[in-house]
Amino acid sequence: MQTTSALDAPETDVAAGAAHPDRATLLRAYRLMQTSAEMARLYEEHKAVTAKYVHATARGHEAIQLAAAFQLRETDYCALYYRDDAFMLGLGLQPYELMLQLMAKRDDPFSGGRTYYSHPSLRRPGIPVIPHQSSATGMQAIPATGMAHAVKYLESQQQLPTAAEQPVVLCSIGDGAMTEGEVAEALQMAALHQLPMIYLVQDNEWGISATGREMRSMNAYEFAAGFKGLHRLQCDGADFVDSYATMQAATEYVRQRRGPVLVHAKCPLLGHHTSGVRREWYRGDNLSEHQQNDPLPRFHQQLLTEGFSEGELGYAAAAAQATVQEDYQRALAAPNPDPATFADHEFAPPAVTEEAGERSPAGADKAIMVDAALHAVDDILREFPEALFYGQDVGGELGGVFREAALLAKKYSDARVFNTPIQEAYIVGSTAGMSAVGAKPIVEIQFADYIWPALNQLVEELSKSCYLSMGKFPVQSLIRVPIGAYGGGGPYHSGSIESTLLTIRGIKVVYPSNAADMKGLMRAAFLDPNPVVMLEHKGLYWSKVPGTEDAKTVEPAAGYVIPLGKANVVQQAAAEKLAQGDTCVVVTYGMGVYWAKAASRQLPGQVEILDLRTLNPLDWEAVQAATLRHGKVLVLTEEPLMNSFAESLAGRIQRHCFQQLDAPVFTLGAANLPAIALNVELEKQMLPNADKTLAALQELLGY
């Protein structure tokens, strides 16, 4: 073991305390190493069956994985990756359980047959918490660091029941993944905030067919030297005793000092990259070189020098082989999932199902939307000590570029309301880890146009977690996103992104149009156990845009809540016009509500306005009912129209309500251009407005 630290404090006292494993530990490690190797051998022998679904194995990595697993307690957390089956054996899982996942069986304890082999997600007594992790390379680093961030925060607030155990978070990752930019974001935050985190880098010098020298100018140990405050260790990952000492030193360092450690372990790759990318296709002579460093025969010889007999070791190997063979036959015979359950666990059940609280308390003043948002977050932080709020510029004096978090940091401390670096991926992805530990994050992306770096995490980690973990790890995450165009914001501060978000399954998308809805939906979004993106139109924040005065409403009382997925009729058509069949409905949201209101003043009594408020889940019943009432529908959006949510909704209305329609479903949106122009006159030409809406309504009503 080699040790180097970027901290000023000496680290030798921690490293020197590593103890040699006792005989029971050594024998257990040998048995599990044999178990892991036998599983890999059996999978290859029966590849016609086992390779039906892609898998990888730990062959060559067994020593470091077992050494790491043996250090962890049930109060710890870990993020594992697709080659970590030996790690899971070390934590106490059985070959049978892993094989259930290998064959996508019903009783796969992680996902019920939904996801790949060695993609665990588990809450089980006696085993560390293992949240869902995706297959995307390097993506686990950010959610894992979010777990450590939550551990540190909840410890500081005396809200972590296991704090006395000094929990650690371990992130297992490959050296190829260390070149990902999102890994650098995670390391930066771990070092900056001194989080109780271990990054275990298993370096086998291969990506898929790309070698280390093709992918990097330095290894992970050398790379980590650039992060001040990140303690570094190196070990021979094919040597169990060296790996055990190193991992013991790493976990003790984190438990005692509550700061981050990176462990770089060199390992041979003895198996295939995966069952679908076979070693013989690209390895050549390199494979024989790696086989000379096989940890299993090396460990066998070490144990002989430790005084174990060939008989003892042979008995352990035979027992491992018998267990694997028996478990394989059991797994083959295990039932497949019931196809009827394919849609289970898209979302965790919502916490709010009915409107509650006072929407218009007597004597209350009117509030603008931005203040309603501020007050909603203030109420949440006061009521829920596990809640945090973070993002770019929301902490400190400024409280957000729109002052939507003004003075909250001073009121609730920098531990709860804080600035992050310009790291959209970390801001969003960390919420998955926060949620797994029990913190409840509210985060902000400064402008909708800058959300794109976060989509990796939103898609791969947040949106799939509930479904692929069979509901064990829904991600409670409220992501606030200022959106929309007005007054010359230009191409990078004016975009509308809802259609892109709505193609991501497993997240909810909310879009309030007034202060009362802002406050009620904000609370519901916070309480919802699923990822919620809340789109907040900048042009409605202050009701300064002509025609948006109604966005300023009486402010609801604290605790007011509106269930997600419930639309609101903000303007009804006159009964006599409805009876004459001379009406239509505008289905819209956000700024569209105010374009429709302004336009409808020229068409008194003829226009109903349905404010969707939530885009997913969509209140389809309300849309359908409004369509049946009027027979004529305009779907109005601020987005470019082509291939948009608005066009999709129009198509759905025509498909399901065709016989009740008196005209084609009309749509109106922005011009189909890649960005909003800076010049205000060009902006006006691109966007819908009241006049364009009026023209569309007149054509629709006259159809």
C-alpha cells in the first residue's frame, strides 16, 4: 500500500493502524474468491443460457472487491458498478440471488427482472444501503457523492440515526470512467465539502477495446492529486492482503476524519468486457500477461504460507463449487416475471392527492409569483429540517439571480442553503443520493437553456431509479428551472424545454401560471416522492409583462397544497354561448394563459381557458371533458411547435375525441427556430402573442 495526501494533516497514524486479516477472514475471502471464479466459469460454460442477457463478472477483480466489502457495515452506503459481483458476495448476497438477476427472473431481489446483472439496488438488514445505479459510464460518482453530502448534513443536524457508526459512502468505479467530466464534478464537491466518501477505482487498463494509454494521460491516482483535500491511496488490487490493509486504512480514515479518500487499485481483467464483447475479439497477447496476475492462485499460495493446508483450501473450493452449481440449477427453475407487472413502479404513490389549506385567506395581501415561490421554500425549510436548497447563486447574499431565495441562507445557514459550482450535472444528480439517505433536496438550474449538462443524470439516474429498483429507491427531488422568453433575454436565457423533458419517463413536470398555484404546486412537488421538474416562467415572476397582472394573486396560507396532475379552468365560457355551440377551449399553461385571456376579451363569452398546471402527469380527463363541452380546441404553447408536446396533445385529442370535434384541433406555438433572438422585435416575431392567439381563435370559431 502506498499513501499520499493532499491534506496538510499527517495521515500515517490512520494508515499504520491497518491490521492483518485474521484466519477466519482469510478463509472466508478464499471461499468467496473461489465462488466468484466458479460463477464466471459456469456462466462461460453455459453461455448459450447465461448470455441471453448481457453480463460482466469480477474475474481478476475479486481480491480488491472482497477486501472493500469486508470493511463495510449495514449503516454504510455504496454505489456499485456492473463488474462487482464479488463485492456483493462479500457483502453477504448469495450466488442464487445474483443468478436470479442474471436470468431476469421474477424474484431477482434488485429489480424483478428489469435490469442487468450486477446492477443492485437493495435495502436489507445487515447489508449497506445500495441505491440503484445505471450502466452509464461514470454516472454513479455524482449520486454517490450526493449520498455522502446528505450523510454529512444529517449528521450535523443530529438527524442521522446511524451517526454514531460514522457511516461511509463507497463508490466503486473503473479507471476508464475517471475521464468523464461528471466524475471531476463529484471529486470537486467531495474535496470542497470534505465528505465521508471513498472512491474505489478498479483499474484494469481497459475500456472496452481501448487501452489505458489510448484513453488517458494519467491514471486515477495521479489525476486525484489535483483535488486539494482528497486523500489518496494505492494498492495491488490482485493481492487480497494488500487490498485489505488499504481498504481498512481508507475506511478508518473516512470514519475518523469525515473526509474523502480515493483508492487506486490495479487489477487484471481476466474475463470478457461483457458477455457480448468477448475477450478473444480484441485482447491478443495481453490476456496471457493479465492471467499471470490472477488473484486466486496468488492468494492460494499466500494462504499456504499463512499455515493453511491444501486440504482446508480444497474443501473451501469444493464447497464453493457445489454452492454455485446448486444455485444455478435453482435459478434456472425459478419463475419468470408475470408480464402483467411490466408497468409496476413507474412512480411511487403521490403524497398529495387532494387540494388542502387556504388558497385565499381573508385579509391576505396579493403576492407576485417570485415571492410566492420564496415563501413556499421558506415554509418548507422551516417545517422540514431534512430539506436543503442548493444551486448556482442561491446561497449567500444574492439568493438567486431572480432573488427567489433571498436571505434564506442567512435564515437557515450555509449548510442548508448553499451555492454550488457551475455544475448542472452535480446539482441534479446529487439529489438521487441525497434522497437515498433521507435528505430532501430542492435544487435550481439557473436558466432552462443550461439544463442540458444535467440530462445525463436526470435520465440515467433519477428517472429510472423507482422503476428499476421495484420502488425501493424513488428519488425525491424538486428541480426548479426558470424558463421562457420576454423582453430580449436572448438565445441562452429564453428557451422553452418542456417537450424535451416530457420525453423522459419517470419524472414529473409542473408549470404554474400564477402565485397561488406556484405556492400550492411547490409544496406538492416537494412532498412528492418522485423527481419533479418545476418550470417557472421568468416573464410571470413579477407580473411586469403587460397582460400578466392576474399572475399576481392573494397568497395562500402556509401549508396550502395542490395535487400534481390537476388542471384548472381559469376562464369559463358563457352558458348561452355554450348552448348555441359558439365556444371553444384553449388548452395551455404558463404564459399561454395570459395570451388566451387577452385574446378572449375580443370574443366575450366564447372562450374557455384550461390551465394544465402539470404537464406530466397530464389531467387527460379535464382535457377530454373540455373538448366534449366545446367541440373546438386550440392547444397553445410558447415552444416551437414542430414535434412539440402541444402537437402531441393535439394528436391525442383528435384520436380519442374525433367524433365530438367540430373542427380540427388547432395549435399555436413559437416559430421553428433553434433559439430566441436577442432583438426584441425579432423576439416578438418568433413568439405567440395575444394578437396571434386571437387570429387563431377567430379562425377556429368560424370553422
